Amino acid sequence: GTTKLVLSNGVTVYVKPTDFKADQIVMKGVSFGGTSIFPNEEIINIAQLNGVALVGGIGNFSKVDLGKALAGKRANVAAGIGNTTETVSGSCAPKDFETMMQLTYLTFTAPRRDDNAFASYKNRSKAELQNMDLNPNSSFSDSITSTLYMKHPRTLRMKADMVDKMDYDKILSMYQDRFKDASDFTFILVGNVDVEAVKPLIESYLGALPSINRKETFKDNHIEMRKGIYKNEFIRQQETPKVNNFISYSGTCAYTLRNDILMSMTDQLLNLIYTEKVREDEGGTYGVYPMGQLVKYPTERAVLQIFFNTAPDKQDKLMKIIYAEAEAFAKNGPDEASLNKVKEYMLKKHNENLKENGYWLNSIDEYLYTGINPIKDYEQIVNGITAKDIQKFANELLKQKNQITVSMISPEKK
């Protein structure tokens, strides 16, 4: 149900009209490249690119002035530069479609330089980063990152003493580099949109974006996850004695819709198991949170991560249960009752999602980005999956023997 438009400057636009919400149109424009193409030495500027590039506003408008100019209108646009892509996303009421197009044009072509806004951003950042350093959870997440990615320079977290090393000119030029060529951008518009009525506006604004027809994709900077079995335990005093735990299982895995659904079922089923065995039977924690995902680029892999907190005296016993239940799941799979419960939830959620503009936008984006169509065959795949399929999927992941554990222990005060 989409209409495809190809503009004279190379921009491709897919429009999908829906009748879910009378007052909503959502938009996303994407191109490959992202920060991956900048060198590792630029990591401080890369880390702050999204915060700083548009801190001065766009066109002739500071952020404050832009807010005033948009009073009474429902339209917003934001830019983001990720590792592999640069994106522009937005939303509007149908009557404000032209405003959204104007904002998109300015976001591409006219980031506004404002040295005062940049100075004030630096002051705020320093204060926030100093506060973060005082928070023990920052030590925990820093340790997870450095353990998983073995201190790869691109996984660095900003610290207060790096703020003065940001280079405003460099950040603006990096931003401009990512948006100076619209020829490889694909835009998706979903919502209460009349294709014929908006065509002239799409042509006027998106068709006028600069284009130099460069052919590029993202670069693989080899941010590899640690392999093997590895444990990092460290002590950090906190107000309340507790242990923060993180366990990660990772490995190669084909990026398919079926595997994505299997991963989603795996983390939901483990959640049910851990809720029963760790929270209810042992009373050892408020909750255990398994989260699984498949990654497509730069290499296809699966990652299953588990978080939970507990008291220091229960740590050893609960960790044994966490590992043992994961192993048992990979060996025996789930029970039918739990599997049916998860399937029922997923099908219900899918049916609700099909009435959301954002879900269609993300699904079209996924299809263009990875070639996977998350909507076609979804129900059929969910219904067809057996306990044996899930057992096999979990076993394929765990038998690759990449198990990383990070624990931050805040012991009882003597």
C-alpha cells in the first residue's frame, strides 16, 4: 500500500497512507554512512555530534526563536547521526505538512552556529558528567562496556575533562558532511497523508535538497564483542550493600525474521523462568531482566543479556541458578504452557501494532535497511514455532561459549 516517488536529485520517498489517526503523519529519512566513516581519533567529537550540531538552532532561528515561530503548529523534525546511518525524523498534523518539509530542508542545509549556545551546552555537559561520575551505576555500565568491547576507542564514554576538547567547527563540518548529499537518502511517510496533495510539497522541499551523487556505505570499525568465558568482579561502595550483575551470551546468528522471533520468545520465556525460580522461590531480587536482540551490521550476531541486583550474601547462590536455568533451557526448551502464553501475547501485541503509524514506519525502514519484512508471515511464523525450535535456537547460542559476567559488589560495611 505504498507509493514510491523518485525525485530529480536522487531522493527516494515511500508514502503509505493510513486511517489510524486523523491528525498524525510520521516521517523518517535515512542514508548509510553514519559516524563509522570518521576516524577513531575523532571519538570526542563523534560522541557529541548529536548534542552539539544543532545546539544553535537552524536557519535564522535559535532554538528559543524556533519554538516561538512554531507556536500553534504541530510539526517537529530532528536529526541523528548513528554508527551506520544518518537520519532525519519528524511528525506533523496533516495541515502542518509544509512546515515539516521546511524544517527538514533547514535541518539538512542550515545548521546555525551559535557560540553562546555552545558555551552554555559545555557548562551543562560538564555538570551532568561530573554528577554521572559520582553515580556508582556509571562505574557499572562503564565496566560492562569496557569488558564487552575490550576498551575499543569508539566505545569510550564522555567524561567531564573531555568537554573542553570538543571542537565546534569540526562538529559542524562533520554534520554538514553527512547531510550535504541527499541523493542516497530514502524518506518514509506514514499516516493521514494524501499522496497527490503532498507531492508538490515533497518536490519543492525534498527535491531541492543538495545532492552530489556520492556512492558510500558505512565502514566496519571492528567493534568486536569479547569471546570466551570471562568474569569481571569489582568492589564499589554504595549506600546500600548490594551486587549489580550483568551476564551476556553472544554469538553468530543469521539475521532472519524467524530468528528474531525466536530471540524474542527466548528472552520472554527466560523472564518467566527467572521470575519463578529467582524472585519467587528465593526472594533474592525484585526482578531478573533478560533482553535479547539480533544485530545485522556490520556482522550478523545474536546477543542475550541478563541484568539483576541482589544482596551480597545471596550472590553466589543466585548466580548458580541464573547459569543453570539458561543451560537447562538450552538443553530442554520451554514448557508448552509458557510457550502458548508468550505466543498469545506476541500475536495480540502484533495486532495492536498494525494499527500504529510508527510500527509501519519502522517496518518499512527495517525492510529497506536489512531486507527483512517484519509484517509479512509474522503470525504464521509465531504460530509455527515449537518448544523444540526454541531449545535448538538457545542451544545454538549457548554452545558458542561466549559468556561474559560483570558484577559490581557493594559489600556490607564492617
